[in-house]
Amino acid sequence: MDAQLNSLIEAVRAASADGRLLRLRGGGTKDFWGQSRNAEVLDTRAYSGIISYEPSELVVTVRGGTPLVELETALAAKGQCLAFEPPHFAQGSENGATVGGMVAAGLSGPARATSGAVRDYVLGARFINGKGEDLTFGGQVMKNVAGYDVSRLMAGSWGTLGVITEVSLKVLPVAPAEATLMCAGLPQKTALDLLHRWGGQPLPLNASAWVRDTTAQPEADYLFVRLRGAVAAVNSAITRMSADVQALGAQVQCMDNAEAAKDWRASGEQTLQFFQPPSPDACLWRMSVPQTAPVLDLPYAIYIEWQGAQRWVWAPASAAQAIRQAAQAVNGHATLFRTSALHGEADKSVGVHTPLDAVQQRIQQQLQQQFDPQGVFATGRLHANIHAF
């Protein structure tokens, strides 16, 4: 057995025997997220490297501690990519995000609404559970129907079920054509209505973002739409969609692809101006709602992605009830994604997530008990009320 893998197994077994909590950590780029971080760190970066890559099969198998940038570079060399555009959040981290952290976080970028989420691309996974057992689920093929789909369960588990040591991922070719339309003068409701109309048409719509520029005088509304696909399909869509925008009395233009690529990356990495805290007490809330949800009646700055399904809102922690009620009113939910620098963990007393109901809580707790009966990974990061058994 690989020495680095064996070291991880022994660390988990020792913690289980001693009754210690372990917090799994790769590059640490997502340390800001979650309810609690009070546990001993188990660093996964020593177990890294690309195990196998078959470009013709669109499958790659990677160790969990592998830097995400290393994987993306290898894929780009073959004209392929991770279609869900995982964020790195590497600001301030010299090591950068890891592949295991990418899967454990389950976060996707601008293309999520049309290309799918992280879990949709996980074919198989190898991980160490709370008893120190080395388990493998899934495989390295796209049609995998044997047993429970445990490998995809690891996506978004935030280190509560086990240490992800290896993962097999489906990859896709880079689209042959791409274009970004910048539409100026579309209010939020008009922009959402237009996106919903386009969503029902055979258009190569890949990503979208709506924002109000409060620095302009007067304030201005912008809708950005990214198209990806065959050259003919993208060119046809530019003409058709531009006409739709102009018919509404708004302005539209095709952005330079290089500049647009920087903006889309900044959107996914949350380095756009919008993601700078507007006040010392502001917290960044992530609202996950149906794409067809209407404009939400909230008096806060908002940034809309995923054709209306993901809405970022700056609001104080004290607005937790109002934010969550607004999301629940349209069959969605809200997450406290980032806290302000001044208040930090104190803001999280309102809860990172909307509290689980009794049934959801029981399912979550029983699931964690199956994978981690001694509660080695039960740090409370995912849900504060599920921390010990």
C-alpha cells in the first residue's frame, strides 16, 4: 500500500481509538465555509497525482490531494475540461484547491445550470471512512449501475463522511465556439423573463449573470449571457438573442472573448466588485431557488447566476430569518456563505444552513453514523445540531 495512503488510514484509526475529532483539509481555500472548524486538521495533500487519464474515453482518475490547477492543466493540454467550472477560491492560499476538496465542497461555477454539478461528473470514489477502512465505490465508466451510488454522495459532504483519497471524473471537450453578450438596461424582472424564454428554446445558452452597477451614475442594470457550442449554433444564437434584447429597448454587444473569460472566472472565484463586502456587518448569503422564481422582495444588493437559480445577497446576519423566509416562499433555501471580517464566527450563531426538519435530521445523522460510527469527522461543520452520536 502507498505510504501516504497508509499514513492517512493510520491517522483516522488513531483518532477513532483516541476519541479525537478530525477536520479534513486540502489547500484550505474553503476554510471560510461552514458552521465550525474546531478540530484537529488532517492534511490530505501528500497523497496526490493523476493516476490515469484516457482522453479518448473522457475519464480521469486522480488522487484527492492533487492540486486542482494540475488537473485542469493536464486536461487543457488535450482540449478538455471540467465542465462544471469548480471555483478555486485560492486568494491568500499558496497551495491552492485540491481535487478532493473540490468534490467534498461540491461547488460549481457559472456553467452549473446547463452543464451540471460536480456530483454529475463523479464516476467513482475511493475513501477512508471513520473506522479507517479503505473503501471503493463506483468505477471508471459512465454507465455504472452496480450497488449504491455512494461515490456521488461524497460530493458536497464537506468531509463529514470520510477522507476522499481517489476520484474518477468524467471530463468533456472544450466547446469549439464561445461568445458573451453584454446587455445593458435590462431590469431584474425583464432579464429573468428573458432568460426563462431563452431557456425553452434550442439555444447554446451556457451561463448567465445579472447585476446592478451601483457605482454608475445613474445606476445601471446588466445581463451577461455566455453561449457555447458549435460555431454555427453560437453565431445563429447571437443574431437571434441580440434581436430579442433590442426589441426590449436595451443595448447589446458581443464582448471580447479574452476579457469575457476573465470576468466569468472572476464571477466563479468571487473576485468581482460585487463580492466585496458593502459594509462591515454584511454577510454573503447564497440563495438556491428554482430558475423560474420571481424577483425576491429584499432590500439588499443581489447578484443572479444560473439563469435565476442562484442568487447572492449581501445582508447582515440579523436578516437571517427574512432571507430564509424569502427563499422558502419560492421553494428554495438560503446558506450563510461568508461572514464579515470583523464579526467572523459570531455571525454564524444564526446557523449556516436553514435548520433541517426532524426527518431530514434523522436521515443525515443515520447516514453519518453508518460511515463514521465514532464521530471522528463529526465536527459540526455541515450542521451544528449534528455533531456527536
